[in-house]
Amino acid sequence: MNVTEAQHPARPWGVGRLAPYPTTTRLPYTSVVIDPATQLGVFRDGAGLVVEMGKHGTSAGTETSTVTNSDSANDAGHDQDSTKD
């Protein structure tokens, strides 16, 4: 390392990618607690009233793999399925 590199180290590459955070928005709730009976989050506003946050679906998927050639190079395949509500 020469003297110039020691006095002026290279600028990290990520610094050029930095930008200010976008403007913030006010959220419609003040607190979130877990309901012990349902294990779901309950959102409350500043007055303590429950805020409905909308419905969210659930999904599940499975994947199985198969190997069809056991005496040399494997010939592998797989199946996938999913359900969503």
C-alpha cells in the first residue's frame, strides 16, 4: 500500500447505492398484542379500539423427489402441489 492509498482509502461500493428513506406514513394502529386464545395479533388504535387489518389467506405445499436410476448417474424428478384459500 502506498502513502496515497493510506491517506485516501477506497470508497465502499455500497455507499453509491444509499438513498434517503422514503417518506413515512402514519399507521392506523398504535399497538399490537397477541390474543392468548387465538394466538393472533390484535391491532388497537390510540383510543384502544380494535382496528381491522383485513383478511389474509393461507397456503400449503408439498414436494416429493424421485430417483429412477440406481445403478449409474441419477435421473431425478420431482412433483409439486399447493393449496390456497
